[in-house]
Amino acid sequence: MLEILITWIAAFFTLCIFSFLYKDNPIYKFAEHVFVGVSFGYGFVLQYYNVFLPNVWNRMPWEDGGSLFTLIPLILGLLMLTRIFPDIGWISRWPLAVMIGSYAGLQIIGNAQGDLIEQVRANFLPLWTDTFSETIGNWFLVFGTITTLVFFFFSKEHKGVIGHTARVGIWVLMISFGASFGYTVMARVSLLIGRLQFLLEDCLHLM
Amino acid sequence: MLEFLKYLDRRIIFIFIFLSTAIPLLFDIGLPIGSTKPVRDVYDHIEKLPPGSKVLVSCDYDPGSMPELFPMNIAVFKHLFDRGMKVYTTELWPAAPPLVENAWRETGGAMGKKYGTDFVNLGFKSGGEVVIVRMGTSIPELYPEDYYGTRISKIPMMEGIRDIQSFDFIMNISAGYPGTREWVQQIVSRYNMDLASGCTAVSAPEYYAYHQSGQILGLLGGMKSAAEYEKLTGIPSENPPIKARAMKGMDAQSMAHLVIVIFIIIGNVVYFLERKEQKDKR
Amino acid sequence: MKREIPLAITAIFGIFMVAQLFIPHYLVQDISGRLQDWAVVIVAFAYILGVANIIKINSGVICRRGQDWEYKIVMLIALVIMMLSGILLGKDPDDSLPIFDFMYNSMYVPMQSTMFALLAFFIASAAFRAFRARTTEAILLLVTATIVMIGRVSLGEFIWERLPDITEWIMNYPNNAGKRGIKIGASLGAISIGLKVILGIEKSYLGGD
Amino acid sequence: MKNVGRFRSLILFILMTFFLVLPPLYAQEEEGKNFKYEITRDIMKSLNESAEQGDIPENLVVALAPLQGKVFINEQAFRQELVGALGRQLSAQYQSRLVDMSKIRVDWFDMTKITIFIILIAFCGMVLFFSWKAKTDPNQFIRRIPGLDAISEAIGRCTEMGKPVLYVPGIDDMNNIQTIASMVILENVARVIGEYESDLIVPIRPPFVVPVAEEMVKKGYLDAGRPDAFKPENVRFISDEQFAYAAGVNGIMLREKPAANLLLGSFFAESLVIAETGVLAGAIQVAGTANEHQLPFFVAACDYTLIGEEIYAASAYLSKDPELVGSLKGSDWAKVVLSIIMLLGVVLETFGVHFLTEWFFIR
């Protein structure tokens, strides 16, 4: 019984959102606002049960296995809420600084080890292999990457040799954007298929 | 005619897209589904793992990309439980845990596996990269309790799980940020872990670069790959009853692509005719 | 006070995050681990701030009878029901939260999926309107996109059995060349900004005063 | 200048306090942790290698496998457990070896990360060196970036038509480096707009970005000599939800009809929706993001697109600040060096020499 109710309410809201395709209308707006409310409420509850309780509340000094240090993030976290009050809003910069500092540090090491070094290393490819398609591919990969890097030169004007190389670099970029576009179309169509499967199969039992 | 096409109401395009996806869903065409190398790489790697291996499945997605990633999640779970692995899951997206629960009930739960000895859901933590890096140093500190609030010291299969290196293999199901890119950047290079990725088709082209460099050892990109993986792992199956969600959508996928390609061609024909007209005027 | 302390905090956290990669000593590892635990909690509070902000802004709109204020009431009601049903009714796996789960399954899931599904329509109309073969670059983009779109689905295999292999080749080589170039360039850019942030050279994120 | 010196010494002071006070405090709390012995995955790997070379008996490795991941509080407990697990006395030689290997966590430097360390130090050194050098020579060259030149052109057009400029700084929070870059660009855009006397609308998704954006716009107007032109209601928090935000931005595009849309920052699925509405509204669009997957839509729908690293270069380009331009030069040199290394690696690989590849293999 509950299952059927869920399915039909879900179908109702699905159609509400789809109605936007015709044009913006009150039904869509209603659904959209319900969604925003539900999604934030949901997120709040999840943070409460998955972060606040296990990582803060149950580790307070008076709890078993707790520590005094847990008070620090709690206080910093509460300071973040000062953002709501304009007069003392500047205090929220302290916890903000924690976030920015941590992410800046992690981005440095992550980009260095995951993207920079590994990707350069992956281009150490032999220009002569057993199969024709791989050989051509390797040439493409090695010189395509270098021309793209030349496109990203900022301290030299793109003229002469550099200009021509950078132009090839743009072409390589465009091919890779084409691939991304094709894949994105695929992704979006899949999402629509998912919704139609829900409407046709779970609601109307047509499939 | 040219004017009509030039200012074509987008709702007409919408109708075509709707019909091209809905009709193939109702009437089976049965186009072939092959399998590509990145997908086989994932499958072969899991086949090679000895039974009882500890596998971390990080499910970093939400209902927004469910049609692509949920079938993948189901297929991966089924494969892992079929092979008798111990499955641990974590989520970096807040809306993921209920979806993971559903996937567990449909696969492991229906196959008679037990929560706590074959499967554990460690739940959601906010913070993206920070969470991933922390997993590298200590899991009990970061996840003192599982998704249901049970202390992990009371969960049998958590014994011996110290940090990310306690796992034999990581499967990441990723809908964007935080996801595969962050796992690759923070974990793979640093701890030399085996990682495979199942991602939306949007991010797949980017992750091909990681596959070619060997940073991830396999890649499931989008619903097509999910369909390929379903086929490899024997979905649809009777026991446990699992529907083939991705395979069923493949005909519709092809038809919708065809319609979009036709629209791109029409758009360009209109463009060229228009340009010719302007030239003639001059 | 208003600028110096945040800069110092940024520096400490940034330096420890970098240092923990190179220094395996337990002292550095344990401290940076602890700092990471703090960051996880603070990010969670940032989310709560988002919720607080939504309540503040929308209640303001309702009081002023601003644009769409009726809808804002609906939003706040949904928010409050979701929060209260989740937190007050507790969380028990055997007796899963009726209202909370019900609203997740009947509202959150269908609406978020459908919002993303709308993109299928928009992408088709964008493709029709925007993808014109104006220049060499645009032609390259268009041709690749078309090959990939057809070659990556079953239709491609049906038309010509080699087409999936060609698509796979495009993905593995020309596509990777472009992606790799962007990755290397963007990682250099990100590292250099990260460095400036940690050293306090780039401090615009702090705002004024 | 006095101010700067004071603030640096304060930072130093805080850093020192942190380093000096926290560790002892911490160590007290965690006493007993100092003698941690454990068999990590790395140790098992190196044991396996030793066994393959015949350095240690293979059955020893097999017997040790179940102990992987266990932590022992001191050396004695570790030895006892080892002996117990093996069921026989280990020869002293092997015992000392195993204990040595388990102590890896007291090293002050992880030698396996030396490649990353060298490259990171070299790159950061280059960036800092060139930006320092640029201070003495303010005439730094930076190539033309057509998309950025188009910004001032577009702003000029807005002024002529009496229409506002729309600046969308992406949807990510301040912890994304692209948002930080976007804020710096915003300041420069505000300065140009201040000179031209048109309006600037900035719709924002994450609440934390609002005060920063306000500050940037204020500062830009101040630099242009028109601090009175700043209108607080034009820096707008729209909604925290992705598509509600996109809908809000679309509403601004259709209702207030800005003649120029600048979309610079970290964009996701909403990029398509926003850019297409911009086309419909007939505005000049300049977009830029480092999120590769969204670039095709910007390339297709916008007049100019900043690709990847160009968005990081934009702040240097717009402000012409020699220090920033200098740091760009540093990263250009890094690209030259990397390209040369790449070619070298390719040549070596082609002739079957693998040492460079191995040095770069950081796993």
C-alpha cells in the first residue's frame, strides 16, 4: 500500500517538474520549492546522524573514548554560524580559513601526484610499437599533449612556430571537447530514460 | 520553410526527443550489446581477486544520476557477493546512503548475505578530499560508527580495518565532485592502491586519461557500460530477482542519439542555406 | 585580528596537509589526522549554515510579502517536516523512519532525477541551435561528437561492427591528448594558486577590513 | 609596510606556538603511541620481494600474512606475537630485520615521495622566483587572450545600450581554487565597469561567496574612483540548490536583459542551461572554467571561452600586476621543462631505456 502511494506521489512530482518543458508555471514552482526544502532538510538530518553524532557528540570529553580536542572543531563550527549576523560575521573567517587552508594544501599534493607527475609519466610512450593503430595513437598522444601545452603558454605571443603549434593544440582540444560532448549527450539521455522507465514501468506497468 | 526551421520552437525538438526515447522503451528493438575493454578490465580484475577479499565500494552519487549509476552499483554488488567478497561502503554524497541500502537489499540481502559479516555501510561524511585523505591514515578515527550508529568495534568484519591499505581493492561509483578524480589524486598514487571507477558518461572522457595512464585499472562510463557490465555479471537474474535496468534502456539510447544527430545535421543545413542566401543578397 | 588569525590558520592547515604526504613521522601524521577530523566537522557546519541561511532569507521574503512568498512558505514547511521527522523520530534500521524515508523516496528522488532528466531536452535544443560548422574548430568538434554519439551506443555496432573500436581509439588517443594537456596545465595553475593561498600572498577570499 | 611586517611576525609567532605547544600536549594525551609497531602493506610487499630473492624463507612471509595491519604497542609485544604466530623461534637475524622494517613511521622523510618533492619544490621555486624577479622589472609580457579583451569590449557595449553586465562566478564554494580565481577576475571587471559607468549584477549560490564578492565589487569600484556606484542589492544570493540557482540566473537574463554575460568559475550541469538562455537573450557571452566536461557547451554557445588554465591566468592578465604575470611566467617555464622531459622520456622509451619512466613512477 505504502509502495503504491510512494510511486504515485513520485509520479505526480515527476510530471510537475516535466511541466517546465512547456513553460515556467506555478505547478513547477511549487514542486521546485518543495524539492529545495526537502533536500536541505534531508542534508541536515544526514549531517546530524553521520557527522555530528559520531564525530562530535559521542567524542566529547565526558563520553567513553572522547577527548578534549573535540571541543575545538565544535567551537570553530559554531563560530561559522556567526555568518548569519552581519556585525560579528567576520569571526566566521576562522573556520572558513580552516576549509580554505586544508583544501589548498590537499589540492597542491593531489594535483602534483595525481595529475601532474602521473600524467607526464603516462606520456613516456614508445613511438614504434607492434600494432599500427597503437603507433599512430602514441604519436597523437605525445604530440597532441605537447601542442596543447603550447596553447597554454602565456608569456610568448602566439606567432610563427609557436602560433602554428598552438593552433594544432586548439584542434586537439576541440576533438577532445567533441568526445566530451558526445558522452554528455549520452549521460543526459540516460537520465531521461531512467525517468521514462519509472513512469512507464513502475507507474503504468506498460513495459 | 527555412524561416520555420531557423526559429523552430524548442518544444518541437522536445517532442521528438520524448518520442524517440519512449517508443523504443515500449517496443523492444534488440540492438546488440557488446563489451568494451575498460569494462572488461573491471570485470576481469574482480574475477581475479581471491574470495574473501576486502573491497571498499565508495558510492559517491545521488538520485540525479541514478539511471546511470544505480544499475552499475547493483551489478558491481552482485558480482562482488557472487564471488564471496567482503564489501565495505562509504559515501561522500549526502543523498547516497539510502540508494546503497536499496542496492544491498536487492543483491546481498536477497542472496542471504549478512550485514556485519559480508557487508557494512560506513555512511556519509562531508568534506570530499579531506575525508579521502583521512581514510588513508585512520578509518576507526573517521568512522567511529557505521551508518546505523553501531560502534564499529562491535562489527565483526571491521576487525583489522585500520586504514585504506587494509582493503584489497577500491571501486568508486562517482557522479562528479567529490569522486574518482579525488580518489585518484589522494589515494592511488600515494598508497599504490587498485582502484576502478564507475562514473557518469559526463566525466568518463576525463577519466579515460587515468585509465590510459594506469591510475585506474578499469572504467565503467555511463549507462552503456552499465549495460555491458550487467551482461557480464548475468543480469537479469531470477535468483535473486534483479531487473536489467540499463540493458533495457539501450535501444532508447540509440534512437535518441540518432534523433539528436539528425537535429544537428538539420541545424547545419539551415545554417549553410542561410549563409548562401546572405551571400546571394550581397 | 580580523585578517591575521585567518591567515595563520590557513597557513597551519595548508602546511600540515602538504607535510603529511612527505613526513611519515607519527607526530606529523597524528596531528594532521586530527586537523583533518576538524575540517570534516567544520564542513558539516558549513552545511548547517546553508540551512540557517535559507531559513533566514526565505522568512525575510515571507515577512516582506516579497516575490513568490507563497512558495517560500511551502519550502519552509517541507524543510521543517523533513528535519523534525528525521531528528525527533530517531533512526532505527528495523523500524525505519516512516515520514523521513517516505519523503526521500516520494519527493527527493523523483524530483532530483527529473531535474537532471530535463537536461536531455535542453542538450538536444542546444545542439540544434549552437553546434554550427562555423570554423575548422567547430567542424572538428561536431564530427568527433557525432562519431562518438553513434559509435558508443548499440546503433553504431549495428551499422558497422568496427565503429565501436574506432570510437574507443578516439577516446584513448586524441581525446586523452587534449584532456592530458588540460590536466597538466590546470594542475600547474591550481598548485600555484594553492601555494599563494597558503603563503598568504593571495588573500582576497577574506574579503575586506 | 610596517603593517605587513607586524602581521608576518604575528603569523610566525602563531605558527611557532602551534608547533611548540600542541605536540607535547598531544603526546601527553596519546602516551604509549610512541612505540607503535605494525606490519603494513608496504612491509608485506618488501617481504615478498625479499623472499623472491631468497633473502628470507618464503614460509615466513606466509606465516606473517595474518598479522598484517595489527598494531603493537611496544617492541617486546611485537616480538612475542611474531614468535607466537610463527610457532618457532626466529633466528635473531630475521627478528631484527622485521622489527627494523616495522618502524617506518618514525622517519622524518618518506624517500618514496622524493620525485614529488623535487618536482613540487622546483615548480614552486620557479613561480616564486619569477614573481620576485618581476618586481624589479615591471614590464612583463603576457600574450593576448582574446576572450579577456572581449570583456572590456562587451562592457563598452553594455554602457552604450544602457544595460547591465551579468557576472556568474560558478556554483562552487570558496574552497574551490577556481572560485578564488573568479573573485580576483570579478574585482578587475568591477574596476572596468566603474570606469564605464554601467551596472554589474552578481548572482551567487554558496552563501560564503556573497561577502567576498561584495568586497571585490566594492574594491573594484573604489579603484575606478566611483565608490558610490556600488549597489549592495546587485550582489545577490539566489539559492543554494543547483537548478534553482540556474533558474534564478535565467530569470535575470530574461528579465533584466544584460548585454554581456560573463560566466567564469567552476560550473557543472547548469552550464548548458545558463549558456543556452544567454544565446536566446542575445547577449555577448564570455565563459571560462577548468571543469573539462563543461567546456564543450561553453565553446558551442559562447562567443569566447577561457579553457582550463586560462581562467587562472585571467587575473594576471586583467590586473597586469607584475607579480602575478611573473608567476605565470614561472608556470610557462615549468611547461617547457615538462615538455622537454616528456620528449626525452618518449625517445628513451622508444629505444627501450626505462630509467626515467621508473623515476617518474611514484607509486
